[in-house]
Amino acid sequence: MLFPERMKRIRMLAHESCTQAAVKKLHELGAVQITDFRTTLNRPEWHDLLRAHPLSTDVRRVTTQIMGLNRLLDVFAMVAPEPEEGFFKTLFAPAPPEKISVEDLSGEKLFEETQTLLDMVDGEVAGPLAALEKASAEGGELASQRAALQQIESLDVRLADIGAGPFVHSFLAFGPVRDYAQLAADIDGISGGLSVCETRPVAEGKVCVLAVCPAACADEVSALLRKNDLERIAAGRFSGTPAEAVRDIDARLRELEADRDTGRAAITEAAGKHRGRLKALRELLLIERERCDAYAGFARTEQVVAIEGWIIAARAAEVARELESALGGLAAVFIAEPDEPEENLPVALNNPGILKHFELLVRLYAPPKYNEIDPTVLIAPTFLFFFGLMITDAMYGLMTLLLGVFILRGGGRYYPLYKSCGLLLALGGASTVLLGAMTGGWFGNLAVEYLGLTFLNSLVVINPMVDVSNFLLFAIGVGLLHLNAGAVVGIIKEYRRSNIPKALENVWIFFLEIGLALYYCEVQAPAIVFFVIALGFLIYSAKGMALFGVTGLLGDTLSYARLMALGLVSFGLAVAINALAAMVGGIAYIGWIIALAVLVGGHLFSFVLNLMGAFAHGVRLHFVEFFGKFYDGGGDDFTPFSVKREITEKQ
């Protein structure tokens, strides 16, 4: 619990014929972190015996089939999307995650099953999808034409006459309302007087321009139209008036919408029949691809495959027996002590029960190294204490407790992260209820001064608004104890590493504190002795930076004053909200409504603000001050080669 799990090196030699079975068994056991054997091949004892194992021949096939499944699932998601839960529903009232029961498919059988389904679903979807895409493309083009033609719908002009002819070219365009006399003159000049240019208002702020010119100067006229910000209207396949063309487009759009509805219905029906199976096969293929990717880290001879990795020591013997038994005597498993520096070993934390969820806080900083103390058990009680002390309101604590319980009963049932967050909130809320009662916070002074529940005063140990100095001294005292605990852990850590000089770095703190205590008790001679010893250890450990060691300790200690500061802010803000509600409550008729809104809104705001502050500052005191005494972090998580299932479960 105080240290990560002990690791063992595991090596397996298996006959080439049972490589696939060995990989599958390792995957199902989920106990071994496979390492790349190719790094081991550089060692003299292995270099002449083994060579790198080739990649699995199934990698390309798996990847191709996953892409095919993704393509079909994307089509289903586009045409018939599944309902998605919002964040708050996922947090508080999620539906049970989808679980699809599947048989134990792998290898060739899985590939054949997947290809058969892909071919069948492709056959059902290809036609409707092509029709849907064609209808959508034509519909988009027609909608664009309709938008243009609708603006000149009132014009009595035949669209068949617009465009290029053997001798003349007709242009129809529209743009902003303004004087186009200069445009008409320019066109007339280009055509040598053989042109017509007329304008007519067609919509609010828009004017239509009709220009007819000889075919030989069509390009120059087109350039003039663009220069004058005029947008040409293409007649397309329509030959009647713009009004007739709009009616024809509307009729065609209705036909296309019916075609789209037919295509969507066919794809939706296919999604209802096959989506679950496609998703299940995709997950099975992802599992298969993990197994294929593992081959890249193996080594081999002509007949033997070599696999190595890390395993938790407590499971090593059991896993070795299972592997040898499953492979029918065609494999040999060897367990050995780690053959690499401890800082390179993967880290598996082993905190039991509730403590497991406090690993979330440690991982926010960094996992411990293999040869380092796991601080999870150390920060669990102090984080909860700091959290409650910085809120110091029993009702806010009750709200936090209920919030945590709701999360646990909601998303916490299915999602590990939500479960950890819910549990931390529930425990933090319980701590806050206790410490809030001991400091007299019940929505500030609402319960006692406004509701007359004076019996709650009997629970008060210290009033932060009255005993400010004592509250500050208490916070500083807690900080000193916390820092001392960190220093002790640091000494133990370095002593276990046989690094005595490093272990003595913080010893001066204890001599200094003893000296200060004796000096405060007016036992001056022994106090001076302890001061001298403290100075000696300080100079020994910090050398020329001794002064910064003292100021650093002072800064770390004073940092814990935030426990008092946030507790005062929490209580004071609640008192201010209550006072404001009391002031507006005297307004005739509607005062009680405004007061209720101020109380509810104000205390909700205060609750959220204090909740975030207590978490952020509680974590900060551990990460900066406490961890600074002993903790480095930066370990690599133990990631066993294991089957990861999200939506499937074996029959």
C-alpha cells in the first residue's frame, strides 16, 4: 500500500506453431506488460540466438476490415444517428452502457464472419446510399438555381433566349440597386453600338440587368458584368419564364425529397438490423489488431518464439502455470528478478478499497516511480481534512455529500472516473459537515441568527469569525505537522535507497522546531544547542543556499494560512448573502420572493465557488508543499496486455 507492486521479469519460449494461441492467452489473462524483445537482442547472450519476429501477416487484413466497418457505421451515424446523452444525464442518470453478447471469435473465423457481413450490408446500403447522394447533389444545385431565379420571378423573359447563340449572346444578371448607365455605355462601346442593356428592379435592394451583344464580344461583356459586382443567372435546362422555372424546380425538389426519404428509410432499416453486429465485430477486430501488433515486440529462432515482459510478482507463479498448461507443454515460462534499473520499471499501484479512488489525485500530479513511496494513503486523510476546513459550512458540506451520492448512483455505476469523483465529493462533503458544525457554519449564520436554531452553538469548537488569531495559529500548526510528515517520509525514502546524505537534508527542520519550542518555554540553553545543531545540518545540506532553506520553510509554512483564509471567506460570504436577503426581505409584497431568490442564488454561487477553491487549494498544498519534501513522481504506469471491451461481452 505504501509502495507500488513488486515486479518480476517474465520470459516465455514457445513453439512457433502455438504463437497465436500464446498471444491470445496472454491477452485474455491481462497480467503481462509485453516489452520489446528487440532491445534485448543487443545483449551478447541473446544476439547470436534470436532475431526479430516479423510482423503478423494479418495486420493489413484487419486494418482493411476495420476501415470497411467504420465506413458503414459512419453512413448509419449520418443517416440514422443514435441518440446521445448530454453531460449532465451521463453524470446523474445515464442509461446502462450497451453490451452485445458475442461468441469467442478470432483469427480466420473472425475475418470470414466480418467479410460476409460487410458484403451483405454493402449490398443493402450501396443502392440507397448512391440514390441519396445523387438526390442530395441535384437538390443542392436546384436549390441554388431556385434562389437566383426567385429574385427575377416577376420578369417576363424566356430563359431559352438567355445564353450563347450563333450570332448574339444574352446575359441576365442581378446586383445592387445603382446607376448602370456607365455599364450600358461601356457595353455599347465594346459592341460598336450593336448592344442592348436594360435594368429593372426585381427585389428589395436588387436590380436585374439584361445585356445583349454580338457573340464576338461576349467575353469582354462578361468581364464588365463581374467588374460591376453583377452575378450572372444561368438558365440551366429551363426554357420558360423564371416563374415557370421556379415551379418546375419546386416539383423536382419534392420528387428528390421523396427519393431521399426512400433512401434514408432503407439505410435506417439496415442500421436497425446490422449496427449492433457491426460495432461488435469492430471491437473484436480491434482486439485482434492489438494481438497482431504485439508480434512486433517478439523475437524468434527457426522454431521458437521468445516473448518477454513485466508481471506483478504476486501473480507471476499463477500466470506461468496457466500459460504452460494452456499451450500443452509447447512453452516454457521463466520468472526472474528485474534486470533493469528500478526507475525504468513500470508502476502498478495497489491501494485497497476506498483508497483506490484517491489515486486520481496522485495521477493529477504524476504516478510514483517504482522505487518511490506511493503517497495515496498519505494524502487521503489530509486532503479530506483540508477540503472540509476550507469550506467550513455544514450545509455546503451536505450539498457536496449529496452531489457525490447522486454521481455515485448515476454515472458512477458505469464509469470508473465518475465513481472516483463521486466518492471524493461524498467523503469531502462528510468532512465538511463535521468541520462546518465545529466552526458554526450552517449557511453562514442563517440557521442560528435567522432561524433561531441556537442549539447548534453547542457543537461549535472554534468560531472563525471571532477567533481569527486562534484559527490562523491552528492552520499554521496543521501546516507544520503536514510538512514534518513530508520530511519524515522523505528521510525514510532516502534511507531505503541508502542515500544517507540526501536523507539528512531536512533533519535541520526538526532541530529548529525543537529549539523554537524550548525557547518559547524559556529553556534557553538547550534551545541554543538545538539551534546550533539545526544550523550545522542546514549548512551541510544546503551549503551556500542555507538562507533560502530557511525562507523556503517559512514560505511553505505560511502557505497553509490559506486554510484559514478560505474558511473565513466561505463563512463571510455566506453571512453577506444572508444579510442582503434580510435587507430586501423588508420590501412590501415581493420582498420575500426577492429574499428567497437572493438566498438560493447567492448560496448556490457561494457553494460552487468554495467547492472549486477547496479542491484547487487542497490539491496545491499537497502538490507543492507536501510533495516537495519527498516526492518526485514521473513513473510509467503498468499497462498489461489485456482485452479491452467496451460494448461486447463473451457468451
